[in-house]
Amino acid sequence: MIVSSLRRGQPYAVVFNHKNRPVIAHVIFRLQIGGLENGLVNLINHTADRYQHIIICLRDFSSIFAQRIQQPNLPIYALHKREGKDIAIYFRFWRLIRNIKPDIIHTRNLAALEMQGSAALAGVRARIHGEHGWDVQDPEGKNWRYRWLRRLHQPLIHQYIAVSQHIANYLHQGVNVPLSRINPICNGVDTERFYPKRDLSVLPTGFASEDSLVIGTVGRLEPIKDQVTLVHAFVKLVNQIPSGKNYLRLVIVGAGSLHPKIEALIAESDLTHLVWLAGDRDDIPVLLQAMDIFTLPSLAEGISNTILEAMATGLPVVATHVGGNPELVIDSVTGVLVPAADPQAISGALVNYVDNRELIRMHGHTARQRAEEKFGIKSMVARYTALYDSLLEAQT
């Protein structure tokens, strides 16, 4: 991994070698633990022999998460974008792209979309933009300013990637992108890295026993992920079941701005001994193997990598009926879909599993089968490479 930090007014040297492979520059807001970033790392790791990848972060990156990248000497550039408007970043990005000269620029989500103009001015001939979902300011993609911004940049983009049919419909109907330029490519999951096995050893000593029922979630502790609602649901669940405190446990993996609020809510409910806030972790496969039920209380989603990883681990999934979640979770077959921001609905879904351990096993088994048959990582990689190669061929 080669790291370069490009700050305002600082000179820099581009340490980069094409090595006779097509160069793809991936532009994201920040490289950290998250579904979008996880999908990017998976794609790089499975195509490093075919393309020379570069990652450009508008902000910065997590060196721990970056260690998952297997491409030797992959360059990562951090532009350190200021809060709010940072006009100078367009010039820093343009200057970087002029030096790198990538064959393809691939931006992801609205935060990186505005870099398409600089990429076009820098002479990049193949430009792709991926939509992976929306943030808490626009959970349903209805903000007219954001829609206008997407429409403004549409002429600059040769092909779009939509990680769900829900997003593909939005791009076509809301942004007026022709269907011929939209490529629905669902995220894939590595079913060899994520597989069924119950193992409680990763949990804190004394936190859970073999008789415990461990409910878990993985994600950034931010309002869009709404783990606060999950905690409220868990409190209801424990209070509803007289002996629940003896065996019900909740594991929340991730870090973010909601941590103090979640911690306070757990303490107020006198459930500190039943909930483990695990923080940011790089051992997600073994953490999932310590869970019996996976939950995702998000207010909005594109396609959730964590749902796919939980399914591959053989867990039933209780998820909100938002974004691409219904494309992954088959209600009452591989899990349960519930309304967003509804603790009672989540609690009710969990009660059904608590009362029927065989249902947990059945839904988890079907979820694993579905992950293997429909969402294998090889299919995702094949679709990305087909798109990249078609754009590269058009340049020759």
C-alpha cells in the first residue's frame, strides 16, 4: 500500500506505475468500515491481477481497514476535503488525475459525483458513477437539490452502476438516465470467508453461554443506521420475556457519533450487562458466527453487505423494509422485514424467533442457500469486469 496525503498548498509526488495493466481510479468519500467500502475492497481483491487499482479518498482513510486490500503497493490518496465547500479540492483532484492518467474513473455516491467534472477536464475517457444508497439528509432520494446535482452531471458519465433495482429505478425515473446506461450490479459476498459456524469465543468472557440467544448488528453508529431503534426494541424484548435477562444478549459492532447516545440508553435501561458495544472491528466473520439472529434497523439502504454476510453465515435477518433490503431478505423465508423506525415491529419479529429456535435454524439455512445461489462474489466480479472491459475496448 502506497499512501499520499494531498493537502491544500502542499507539493506532492505521484508514486505510481501502470505496470501494463489498465488503471482504474476509484473515488470515494472516505475509506472506512462500511458496505460501500467493503464492496470496493472485495472487487479490488478479486481483480488485482487484471487491473491496476487506485483509491482516491476525498477525506481520509482507515489504515486498519485498508490492510484488507491484497493488491501489492496499491496507491491510496487522501485529499483531506474541508467541511462544507472546499473549492480547492477540485484543482487538487484534477492535478492528481492529470499525473495518474487513469483509463477509467469510477466515482461512488453523491459525495464523489462532483469529481466527474474534474476527471473529464483531466482527459479521462471512460467515466463510471456508482450509486450505493443515500444518507440521512436524503434517505429516500427525494431531495430536489441532490436530484438536480445528479441531473447536472449526467452528461459527463458514460455508465452508471446501481447496486439495487430500487436505485436503478430512481436513476431512470428520477434522474432521467437512459436504461442503456444503467448497469444493475448487486454486491457479492465471499461465501468462503463467511460461513455457518457457532463460535462464542470472540465475545467478552462471561457475556454469553451456549444457552444464550445472541442478537447482533454491524454498521456505522450513525443516524442513518438507526441502532437506537434496535436498542429500544431490545429493551422491549427483554421486558416482555420474564426470563429474558438470563439468556438474551445484544451485540452492536461499529463506531460513530451515536455511540454516547446508545451507551446512555443502555445504562438508563439497566441492561449494560446484556449489551456489548464492540466498536470498530476487522474480524466481522467470527463476530457474525457468535450471533444467532442478525438485525439491520437502517432508515435507508442501497444493498447491504452486512445482510449478505449474515445470510452467508447462516443467520436469519430482521431488517427494515427500505431500499434494496427486500431484494435480499425474503420475508418469512430467510428473515423478517419490518417498518423503519419501529421498535415494536423489531421486537415482535424477534419474539417469534425467541419462541421458536427451529425457525431460526430454518430461516438461517435458507438464507445461506440464497447467498450461495444468488449473491456469490464471482457473479459480481464478472459483471464489473465486463463493464470495465467494454469501456476499455471502446477506447481502442
